[in-house]
Amino acid sequence: MTALYLRARVMTCNGPAPDPLGLVDDGAVLTDGAQVVWVGAAADADAACRALDVVPAERVDLGGRLVTPGLVDCHTHAIFAGDRAAEFAMRARGEGYLEIARAGGGIAATLGPTRGASDATLERLTVDRLMAARATGTTTIEVKSGYDLTVAGELRLLRVIARAGAHAPLAVVPTLLCHVVPPERRADRDDYLHELVTALVPAVAADRLATSVDVYCDDGAFTRDETARILVAARDHGLAVRAHVGQFTDQGAAELAAGLGARSVDHLEQVSAAGIAALAAAGTVAVMLPGACVQLRLPPPPVAALRAAGVPLAVATDLNPGSSYTTSLPLQMWLATTHLAMTVEEAWLGVTRIAARALGLADRGVLAPGARADLVVWNAEHPAAVPYQYGASLVERVITAA
């Protein structure tokens, strides 16, 4: 159904450098339900409809409210079971992430509940989280596997992600995450790596269960050489490459991932000048995850150096049960602007156009002809109001492509 949204402060997120947010005061957006057909000044809307030979079935007066592209959350671990609130209390007492993990907490603590949950339970939990994300403006969300750590179990998680996505009114982008070596496989680590490379990655590619492969390269996770083996296998099987990089230690994975043409590297609290230069040269997106950074009391990523080098910056929730249990991108925008020293413009592009780029989606994160008809109407006029009023829901209406 065609719809014309009038008298809006339209933020296209598709403007030139002086105005990257592409604001159109007293603007209008015309959609055909699936795609954006036209964007411009409200005064030109009727003429545009005539030129396009379109008679809108619906005309919506938005009374000057801010209208933006639907938000894109490009890094989440939304499929899991269980609860780690006790770890939150431990961390509040000053115990560190790696210390908790070595004591049996962390990722390992989510394995049992997730492995033991039925498909129906995991699907319901995931759908609930997807709906919560949509309520805060997210219309495209990446969901990683990674909380089973067996070949069969990771394939199961990806299939459940697909079913959850089919039952939620937003777009779901599945990712195979090679998270860590499970405790029961530490004695045969090389054999486990062989299974990932020769069984799991090929099966995911053959059944089209994910669009990319992500590897966690850090202390306590995969080494640089192990990460290279997995990512090369992913690339060789036609899957896009991504990586968790430098959350705690710099293993040189930024340079590795950039050299393999990675769409994104995520975290980057620890990254060298050489790593930043490699990301800039490759055009790889650096995904900032401020929720986890702040909760784990880590030093912030070197945003100024990344900016100066021209590395594109995205912002994501890192929704997970241990270090960032949130579905709200507006909250992450507040953290990005206050704790990571990003500008309001960078934060907005980071949850729209640049986040879509991290997922390889050219039709998301902008309001322009041909883009997917995902829009958010906000009870606000100024773009800064959304991160400024953190914790408050300013979402008036979420519109997703039919």
C-alpha cells in the first residue's frame, strides 16, 4: 500500500559531508509499502506523486516530528537461554570479566542453559528480544549463533534464528559465530578447529544458514592463527568475514581481518596504529559496542584515531547475557556520545547507514528511492533528542517494509 508521510523533519542519513544526516525540514516520504519511492520537501510531494503516477492510499500528517530510517543493530547475540545476573553482581564488586570466565562464568555459563533449551523455548526467547528491539526503533538486526559450540548445536541455533526471524516484524541477519573453544574440547583443540573449518563452515554455507562468519580473537578465545584458518574457510565458501577484535588484548586481528576484506571488526578497545591503518585502507567498518565497554570498565576504543584515519564507525548493542543485556540502540547512542566521545551525527550514522554497511546491506539505514521502507517516527524534532533523553522511549511509530 502506498503511503505519503507529510510535514515531517526527515533525516535521510544520506547527505553529503557538510550535512551527513541529510535533514529535510518540512519534508515528506513516499513509500509503496516495500520501498521508499520518493523523498523531498512536503511542498513538492503532490507534484512528485503526479510525476510518478502514484495516488497514495494513505496520507499521514506527522506534525513536524523527526522521521529517520529504521535503526540497524549490526552486532547481537540475541539467541541464548539462562541468566547471569549473579555475574553482574560479582562485576559490581570489582571482579573482572576474564577472572569470572576462568572461574566457570562468562560464555561457558550460558552453554548449559542454551544447549538444554528446546527449539521452541529458544525461538520464543529470541522473538521476545527481537520485539523489544523493534519497540526502540530497530528494524534490521543481526543475530549471531555461538552459545552451543558444537557443530550440530550451532546449526540448530542458526535454524532457530531463521524461524524466529520469520515470526517477528523486522529483518533478521544471521551470523555464524565461532565464539570460543568449549571446555570439553580444550584437550583436543586442534581437532575442534578442524571440525569448524571442514564441517561447520561448509554446512552453513551449503544450507545458507548465515551470510557471514564472525570469530572472537582475543585472550581466552581464538588465537590469531586459528582465526585466520576459520575466516579463510569462510571466505573460500562464499561467506562474508567479520571478527571480534581487541576487546581485552590486541592480537593483530584487525590487520588480519582487514587483509581478508572483512565487513567489520567489532569492539576495538585495544588496537594498534597499524591495525587502524589497515582498517582504513580496506574500508572495514569498526563497530563500537559501548554497552559492553562501559559495563566491563574497559578503556574506550580510540575513536579519535579511527575518525582521523577515516575508518567508518558503527554502533551496536552487543545484546548478550553477560556484558550488555539490552535491546536498545538509543541507549547505545547515549553511551557512544558520552563515553566514547562520538558526535551525535556519528552515533546516528552508526546505527543506520554505517551499521547497514557492516552487514553488507545497501538498501538499509537511509531514506532514499529504492531503500527498504523501514522508518521510525520519533516524538522529537532534533536528532540529538534521542540520545539526550536516554532511558526514555521517544518512538512514536515503527514502520517496516511490507
